[in-house]
Amino acid sequence: MFVSKVADAASAACIPDYELLRPVLLELMRQHPEPPPGPAAPDDPELFGWLCWASEGGHVPSFVGALVEAAFCACAADYELLRPVLLELKRRYPEPEPDKPPSFTPRHDAPR
């Protein structure tokens, strides 16, 4: 399930985002068998709050939302592979401060 979620995210990504995800996809293809899901995302205090916020919908592009879904169903090994990408996306699409409007305005996905 995790691998299919990452592949779905890659298919929705624009070229710069796809290039960010490409090493993860290559490593997943190398590992081939998919490990069983595990509770990796909830155990990550640095990203868990952002992952929950990003999963609410409308806050981030659909590509990012698809990766967030993949993070929630990833086993620990797959989550560690995806974590650097999630940290970069957290930097690009930060949670707004309570008194500030969001930095991302939802729109239709850009053409690839």
C-alpha cells in the first residue's frame, strides 16, 4: 500500500517535486518486497503535527497530500526513506502561524 501511495504522489507531481521524490522511488523499486505497515509517522515528534495539518486537505498541493497519506501507512523502514523529503516539504509548505494566513493558496495542479 505504501509503495502505491508514493507512486500515486509521483504521478501527481510537477517536475521539481518529482525530482525531489525520484531517489525515494528508485530505492523503493530496489527494495522490491514491501514490508508490513508500522506506526512510524506517529512516533516522529518533529513531523507528526505537520503531517496531521497537511492531511486535513486544502492546505498543501495534492502531491504533498498524497505523500502525507503514504507516510501514515509506511512501515518504519519506508518512513525513514521518505522522511528527508517530508522535512523539505514541511519547509516549503509550513503550517501558518495562528495570526497569519496560509502561504499556499489551493489551485489546480500545475501541468508537468
